[in-house]
Amino acid sequence: MDQRERAPVQQSGTNLPKVGRYNQAVVLDQIQRSDGISRVEIAAHTGLTPQTVSGIVRRLINQGIVREEGSSRASGSGKPRTGLRVNAAARSAVGLHFDAAQLACAVLDLLGRPLVIRRRPTPPGSDATQVVAAMAELTDAALTEADVPRDRVLGLGLATPGPLDQELGMVAAPPSLAHLDRIPLQHMLAEATGMPVTLDNDATAAAIGERWSGAGRGVANFAYFFFGTGIGGGLILNHQVYRGGSLNAGEFGHLSVRPDGPECYCGNRGCLEMFASPSAIVGQTRRRLAGQPGSSSLSQTFAEDPASVDHAAIRRAAAAGDPVAVAVIDEAAAQVATVASSVANLLDVDLIVLGGHGIGHVESRYVDVVASALATRPVSRHIRVVDITASPHGADAAPVGSAALVLHSAYSPQLSALLAD
């Protein structure tokens, strides 16, 4: 653990330029989340004066970010009102998701819609220089395929497994990327691509992508469970990204579901990841296949080559109804449901979203098990039941989220930026 002294965070006032930028972000957020909205409606929703809204909208139109609709809508018997929409092609953002298995790159338009998504395996055993070179090459290829000129790109988002030292732009003690511990990836990638780089945890990035263009759009409070090489979490509370004191909040995979369970690499016991991560699911499935020959459609494959019974094969088998695979996946989902219920009790969120490439093909099984728990276990169920859904971004959640980091940084109303020195 880094023992460096850090300056205490001070509460501070803000200056008028920051208020202006914040108000602009509030207005753009309303336009981005609507399917056509008038200036009068924006003023009513935000509490800003009509004059302030008109001035902001005029600037956004002059910048090409917002466009007026040719048609308009009438409100009662009043004057028809011109609708406003985001000009999706005005800017683009590019994002990279990096983990031990693969690099994935997405190019998004201003509405958060993917123009291109490209993937390649992470170079095995590569040092930081080689990894960054592979990232830069993949970024170039994605931008070329999307036919997006560099001068229209807002920046590059980089999402990695945590924990992160955001202050220094480094991954800190990553369990599956030990050779990249304390390497300044953010700075190196900025130099290699010539673009400003925004770094964040992949689960938080996925939650931001969900807020921008997924199931979390317009939802004030939601928790995102990200299934990748491990299980992470992202939190949107009162429309703001919650990162915590060290900017590493949301480690859902390291909440204990069995205090007497096996020791986790994090130092805790019985963590969710010990029962529901890809490696845990693979281990449990292989043990069952070894003890019950012929009980599964995977049995022959396992007998011929145990290594071929990997996480993807197990998920496909579960989707096809294989009894062994179904039992293992449902048991993992039950542990996820325990943590989801605890998150609902602790944070009183309105929605829980499940996403990431680690639940491909079996999203519905996880959603069904977690939904059952949310209907019966959180205290708030007597008032309202927490919604649960799979991310519409599916396996693309991390690369889409990494690019959405840039959109969020540039355009979302963030109280942290408003109050910062």
C-alpha cells in the first residue's frame, strides 16, 4: 500500500467561469438524454432562467454540438417550440479497455453510439512499452476504420482493472497484470498517441458508459456489476460518479459472501470472486466433471482436453441447458445476488445493472437469480423493488465505457469539478 502523504482535501468555493461550464454541462445533459427538447423545457427541468438557457444553447449551436430540429412541437395552445438535439457527428471519442486477456478499442459518436469496435489479444508476456505500442496501433486502426479525423476526436479513455493510482496515472498492484505494477500507462499512452488520456477503473468506465447510452441513462442512483477477468463495480449516486477517497470505490468482487471461505489474494476470506469469477467457475466445473464422468455435454471434451473447458465453453453450455454448467452458473449467480442485496441495502439504489464480457450467453440466468433476491431480501422492498437488468452493451461494455470516459469528462455535469480548486 502506498504510504505517501497526501494533501488533505479542502472544501472550496467556486468561480463564475466554473459555474458557467457546469450550467452548460447541465443543459447539454438534458439535450443528450432527451429525444428532442425545447429551451423552455430545459429551463423548467433545470431551474435555470430562460435567458441563461438561451445563451448556452446558442453557444452549443455555434460550436456545432447541438442542432435545432426543422420541425417543432406545440405545447397546449401556446407557440410551437423548436426541438434541440445533440449533433452526434460533431465530435468523437475513442476508448481502450485493457486486461490480461485482450485489448478492445471503441470509437463513439457524441450520443455514445459505437462507430467501430476492434479487439486483439493482449500481447502475452509483453513489457509496458510493447503493450502501449499495441494500444496505439489498435487505436490508429479503429480510427481509420471509423473514418474519423483526429481533429474531431475529443480524447482517449483507458479503462483497466483496478486498483488504480489516479493521481499518478498508474495501475497499482493489479492481480493479473503484476508486471505492469506502478507503470505510468496514462502518460505513456498519451505520448504514443498524441491524445489526452483519461484513465479509470474498467467497472467505473462501464457504469459511465451505461449512464451515457445504456440502461442507466437518466437513472439517478444505480450500481453496475462488471464481469471481466474479475468482478468489479461502478456507482452512480445522485447522478454523479462515486469513486471514494482513493478513487477505487466499488470493489464488489471483494465483499465477503462466506467469512469462513477460502483466502483471497486481496487478504480477505470468502470474497465473491472466489466463487463467481471466471477462474472459480472453471475450477468448480472441472471438479464436477472429474467426479461425475458422462454427466454433461462437456464430459467428452473434458476427458480429451481439460483445458478446453474454459469459461466461454461453460457459459455456452449453460445457455444450451447443460445441467452441470447450469448448476455452476446458478450457484455463482446466487453469490452475486447476495452482494447485490447488500449493495441495495447499503446504498438504496434504484437499479442494478449486470454487464461485461464475463457473463456473455448467460446474462438472463444471472438477472433471474439476482431479481429473485432483490424482490425478497432488501429492506427497501416494502417501498419499491430495486430494478435489475443486463447491460444493452453486453460484451462491449468496457470498450464503450472507456470511450464514454472522455464524453463524461468533457460534457457531463460534475459537482467534483465545480467544487475543485
